[in-house]
Amino acid sequence: MEDAYLALSKLTKTYPNQPRSAVHDVDIDVARGEFISLLGPSGCGKTTTLRMIAGLIAPTSGHIRVGGTDITNRPVHKRDMGLVFQSYALFPHMSVGENVDFGLQMRRVAKSERRRRVADALDMVHLAHLANRRVSQLSGGQAQRIALARALVVEPTVLLLDEPLSNLDAKLREELRVEIRRIQQETGITTVFVTHDQDEALAMSDRLVVMSEGRVEQVGEPWAVYETPENRFVADFIGRTNMFDGRVAGQSDGVLRLEVDGLGTLSVRAARTGGATATVMVRPHRVRIDPAERTANELKGRVVQSSYLGDVESVVIDVNGTRVTAERTHSGRPLTAGATVALGWGDADAYVIPQ
Amino acid sequence: MPTSSRSSEGGTRRAAAAALLTPGLLALGVSFVVPLVWLARMSLNRTVGPAELQPDVSLSSYVDVLTDGFMWEVAWHTLWLGVLVTVLAVAVSYPIALFLARTRSRLRGLLMALAIAPLLTSSVVRTFGWLILLSDDGIVNSALSTLGIIGEPLTLTNNVTGVVIALVEIMMPYAILAMIAGFGRVSKDLEDAAGSLGAGRLRCFVRITFPLSLPGVLTGALMVFVLTVSAFITPRLMGGGRVFVIATEIYDQATTTLDWPRASALAVLLLLLFGVFLVLYQRLFRMVEGR
């Protein structure tokens, strides 16, 4: 990316006595003002990457640039980055106001300006009334808002969020998710957000970076990563999905025909594929149960299990030994195991995963 | 009936707790409370002649002790020794304790064991060890004179210098253990957060690590102070009979002068001194931990 503000190039971290790099040749470009999420299972290297950006871990090789300046070897306290931790990391021996003031003190900002900026930062997170509280008197959600105010009050170049919502309960998490995104957009700060929660990543980010085993698997806008995953890992990790391996039986008019054991021939809209085999994926909510109209792919199966979740019903169906998961928005009584159902999906509902 | 079953359950638990506490409380009572009461009672008796005491309830021993100028000197000396050894032992142990509390090295267990290994030998043995090291022709003096740093051997034994050196070393394991236990609030995340906010290593230590480690420092200091002020063996052996502290004075009064009421009164006064420091410690602890 030409207008990259934060640029990671060939970033690698290897630990002695460990065969696999924790982070391997990671290239990520983040535009100014962009909100980017590093998403992956635990141990995928996302936190290590974030800590390398922050300057808390020294990379084995590779470079980190901010605004064109190479900061790879700059110590953490000279990097000018805002950091928010999963553990909040508020200083327990200082009041809320003193916590927010700390970074300004370190920068030797004049006292009158400090007072104004602390007040503004607390206003931004709607917690101005807590300035004199002790840190131990804060709830988790308040603590994380204060941590955010503390990180942003110094106007850092980049905001780094390390699983900031993971210690909060579900309702609060959703609330704070919206708030973080609002503040990020108001301040226009370039943000890197680390999470293992794909809902958070999908909802908050301009772009996602999906990582696995120290490598970048895919970079893209949330919808693009969800709809058009580049490989099996991404397809499997983001959202729930059905994946079928098959032999290419023919291709015409942009429709690929695929022989899949148990399911027969499936039709899927796809650009030309070179190989003799292909993997097709169908998201469960695109599989229709007892469809009213005819579809390109029509199957019959037996219900193995149905999970009633209120807004949707998730149904596992056995089709000649192959399991297909379908979701239907609910209308009445859920299906019972053993029932025979028809199912189908259109050729545009499926997607061929590039090999 | 749920209420009655709950209360009988509570009764069982109380009985179990009492059963578990009894052996410890009994041991404490027999070995600590009874002698203490006996000691307090003894201090109220009156000495009528050499090694001759008369049962009484009088404060004459206390009056004797508190009006004796030499006793005040000894008390002042003891306090001063306690403060000096506490400051030195805590200062030397602090970096070790901080390192042990935070290292994630696989050698941590071994290093911990090494740090507290001196507790495996008695302080008599360790004091004799220091006597050998610090004597006029010991390793320290011969090394310094071989290097040409000193001409005459330094007098490091049979005086306060030797007592301080030996006591500091003997107290270090206690200080290290107590401080590690009190360093719970020092965390890597807090230091990382301070770093990201622009604090260099020194400012991070001054503003974050040190204030958060104060509860540990206080606990370590109290531990060392109490042990030093009541130390008998090291001042006695290392001081060569020339260093007078309250503990050695109690011993002399009890075994040489055979003035038991006076020895008991001294012991009770020392106990009161500990009480004062314990209250002081709790005040300070609440202050550093409170916010």
C-alpha cells in the first residue's frame, strides 16, 4: 500500500529452542486512520505482533515503520503508541485522574494544559465524574474506558488494543465495542486491535488480518474475508461453514460442476479453476430447508440434531453419510431428529475456495 | 427443614474448625502465653539481695531499669543497630527479591532455594563463619592487604561493624522471603503500560515499580527489625562482649547477675517496643496499600 501509515515488513520473531517462529514474515500495511484487527486462534502470533509494534518485544528480523520512519529499534517509551491491555493495567496507587495524567506528566506538558486534557479525555469516555475515584472502585467496563482515555490523552501515533474486551461480560462487551469504534472514528486514530473473537473483529474493523501459526492467512474487509476466504483455514475460522471436496466434472457459463461423494453433482458459480479437484463452501444460513422454489442444488437428508437458539435454528442433516449444517430463521416448532427433509441452495450461494 | 439442617451444618463446620485449631492454640498457649504471663509476673517481684527475690507486686524493677542511664544507652544502641541492619538488609535484598518475584526463568525455583538456603544452617554457624572471614588474618583482611589497599588489618570483629555485617547477611533470607510475598501488586503489564506512556526505565521504577513494592518492603523491614532487635547470638559472638544490646543485657541479668525481676522487666519493655513498631507498621502499611 503506498499510503501506508503503519507498515510491517517481513516481521519475524523466533524464540530459541522453538522450531517454529512465533511470527513469520508478516507484512501488514495500515492506512492512516484505519481500524485493523488481527484475528486468529490463540498462539497464532497476533499478540506477539502487537507487542512488537508497541516495542515490548524485539523482532528477530524485519521492520516497523510509522509515517515512513523506521522505528524497529526504538525503545517502547519513545514510540509514542497508546496501549490498552486485557488486564486494564491501571496504576492501582493512583486515582483515575492521575492515571490519565501520567502520560502527560512523562511528556512534561504544562500543568494547566494537563488539567484541560485530562478533563477532555475523561469527557470523551463519559466518565468525568470519576476523576477522583480510586482505581479499585471501578467496574470492569469503567476501568477499560479509563485505560482507553489514558492511552489516547497523549495523542499517540497508533492505538494498540490487546484483547481489551475479553475480561468483560457479553452485554458490556457489545456496548464497549460500539464506544471504542465511535472514539476511534472521532479521533481518526490509526488502530490495531487484537482479538480471538470474530464477532468483534467483523463488527469493528475496516479490515481484518487473519493469522494462523505465525503467518498472515488473509487480509481484507470483513465482508470479503467472510464471503470469499482465500483458503480452508480462513473459511473454517471465520463463521461457520460447510466444506465439500470434490472432483471437477465440467465447467460452462461461469458455473462449475463438482462431483462430491454422497452429495452427487453440485453446481457453483465460480471463475475458471485449473485443477482437477476443488473445495466448495456453503454457509449454513444459505442452505434452505424444504425450499419453496427449485434450487440449483437439491438434496434429501435426515435430521441428526437440531439446536434451537431462538432467532435461528441450527440443524445438522445427514445426506448419504455427509453432514450438512443448515440454519433457518425460526418459524414455529423446531425439527426433530430423524425427520426427513429436503434441502437446497442456489449456485450463487456456494463459493469455491482457491486452493 | 432447610433452616435447621443449615444450622446443624454450620455447627459441624464450627466443630471441625475448633478441632483443627485446638492443637495449634494449645501449643501456642503452653509455649508462649504461659511463659509470657509467668515473665510478666516475675517482673513484679522484688530483688532483695544477690540472687534472692521476694514475691511481691511492685514496679521497683521497672523503676530501676528506667532510671538507669546505662540501660537507656543500651536501648538506644539496640534501636540504632536495628534500624541500620534493617535499612542495609532491605536495600541489599530488594533487587534480589524483585528479580525473583518477576523472573520467568526455569531456574527460578533453584534461585529461590539458593536465596533462602542460609536458613538451613543455624545463625551460630553462620556467625562463626563471619568471625573467620572477618578476623585480622581472615580472607577479607588478607585480600585487601595483598591488593595493597590497606596496610594494617581492619578491625572487623569484636565490634559493631562485625555485628552489622553478620546480621545483615543473616537477615537477608527473611527479607527476601517477606518482600517476594509483598510484591503481589508489581506487574509486568503495569510497567509496560508506563513504558508505552513515555516512562523510561528509571522513571518507571520510581513512579510505578517502587511505590507498588512498598508493602513488601515494609513487611520485610518489620521482619528484619524485630529479628535484629531480639538477636542475641550474633551480637554476643561477633561483638566479643563489647557490643551491648537489650537481648545480651537480659541474658546477663538472668544468668550472671541472677536478677530475674530486672531481666523480666527488660523483656517486657522490649515486648512493648515491638508492639509500638507493629502499630507503626500497620499504619504505614495501610497508607501505602490504601490507595
